[in-house]
Amino acid sequence: MAKSFSLAMYPWVYYARYEEGGKWNETFVEKPHTTPEEEAKLSPEAMQNLLAQRNSFPELPLVNYTTQYGLGVFEGLKAFPQKNGELKLFRPDENAHRMYRSMEGLHMPPFPEKLFLAAVKEVVRKNKSLGYAPSYDPAWEKDNFSSGHSVYIRPFTYSEPGIGLGLSYKPWVVIITTPVGAYFEPGTSKAITTDRVRATPKGTGWIKCCSNYVIPILAKKEAEKNGYMEVIFLDAKEGKYVEEGSSCNIFFYLSNGTLVTPDLKDTILPGITRKSAIALAQDMGIRVEERLISIEEVLDSAKECFVTGTAAGVTYIESITHGKKTAVFNKGKPGELTTTLQKTLKGIQYGAIPDKFGWMVPVG
């Protein structure tokens, strides 16, 4: 059973180690397990002990550039259960390409995209063969799949041993999987701006690297303490242009009928759900602009707001507070465009709506 966005690792794990000459040595490791049915009967303490064993990686060095300096990249993608019992991946080719570019950005030998795709499929298949995968539940259709479960897949890099400042030239790529539900817990959908800076020009904001998430974690926790669900980052130079949420891209549907999202640059992560939301909106005949948008324009002109991400999907924002000013969107309820995009995306992912874009890839 998936409990929101939490870690309950499935047994099969994938490793690949880069060796000189450009070769990646691959292996699959089967971690301790019984069966999903037997594990469901375990006491909380026994289950925690079992999960701790799965989350132990003694073959990897503890002291290295990843643990000491955050030098690592990762990805996040999902496999969705279908009515016919299949699992399908959502746009895995995009994740493979982004991880390749992220590793290049940190001067690591990049993980080949074909290896990425094959490894992701195989680790999901191996776990599914043991029964570790959610099954399609028709009840999810009643809330447009907001309560739907999926397999979250986390590929990440891990460096060779090291204590000084250095780069990773012989990294591991590890892929783990876990069942997940909704990312945002039910409750408030309010957001607030922060004066913290997520990324600076000529930095690593466009790379999905571990160290980029420290500031968002701090800012989001500060926002949550004050009753907000999400935090909004502004640009580092002027502190006036909207950039991202804590771990998601952001969109604004303006009163003139234009959907605006900040344009991609080196301070903004090129989100795959972002790219998909743009395609869906354009397919609906909505004018989409990727450009600078100031927080003042948002407060004055936006009638809907939503964030996008692999974990978040399409999630509406009911209001944004900036200083002493608060803008409430669509009377604090999900707007028509936001709702349509959310329903359409989820419908495609779970197979309830035909995938005319060719985004869904069978695990096999």
C-alpha cells in the first residue's frame, strides 16, 4: 500500500559501475523479502527492519564526493498500472536524456540513454514478477485518479571514494523503486514567496543534482510552519521574477486567456511534466507563453495557478502570498483549465484516455 510520497523500497535493485574504457558493468541485486501479502501482516517494527535491510548498500563507499559534497544527480519517473494489468512508463526517454545531460553538467561520464531505458524496464519487471507493483483500482476513476497509486522509480548516481574536493569519474548508477500515492497531502494549497535563492545564473539550477534541493527543503519547511503548502522562488538577480516551486515548475493562467510559465534558462529545471502540460494546453487551443513573469503580474493578472512535476503531477495553487499582498485564484478552488489538464494527464497515464502523443511506454 502506498502512503503518499514515502519510501518503501521494492526488493530488486539495479547497479551499474563505470569502468575505464567507457564500459558500464551492470548487475541486479535481490534484497531481502518474503511476499507482499506476508509483509502486509508484519508488525510495524518488523516491516521497518525489513525495509532497513533493503535500504542497506554495503558495497558502496560511505565516504565519497556524493555523501560529503552532494556531488550527484538523480531522476524520478513513474510506472502506472493499467486496466489490463500492464505497467506503463510515462515518457522515460525524457528522463534518460535529462539524466545524461545532468551527468555531463557535473563532468561525469554520462549514463547511456539506451542503458537507462533498459535498466528501468527490467528492474520494474523483476519486482512486478514478485508481486511488488500496484494493481489498477476502478475506484481511482471516481476522483480522476487523485488517489491513484504508481511505482516511483529513482535512478541516482553515487561516486567513488574521496574526501577532498573532486569530480566523479567512476560513478555508480543505482535504480530503486517504491510504491507511491499523492505527493501533496490533502489540505491547504496556499503558497508563499521566499527571499531564499534556489539557483543563480551560471550555476547548476538546470541540472537535477542533489545539492540543488537543500535550499528548497529549508524554504518549504519554513513555509509549512506558517501554514502554507508550497514555496515560490523568485530570481536571484532582482527578486521579482517567478522561477519555480520547491521541487516543481509553475504555471499561471492569466485573465487574457494566456497560459504563462517561466522560460527555461540555467536557473530552472527543464521539467518533463512541464513540457507535457504545455503540449496538452496547446492541443486544447490555449495560447502558451514561456517568458519572464513578475510576481506583481501574477498577483494582478493570474486567474489560475498550478505546479507540475513527476511527483506533483498537475496540482492547483489556491493562493500566493508575497509580502503583505495575497492573490486568491478562482476563489480558492481548482480552475477549469487546471482541472482539465490534471484530468487529461492522469487519464493518459492510467490508460483512461487514448495516448495520442505516444508518451506511455509498456514495461513489457
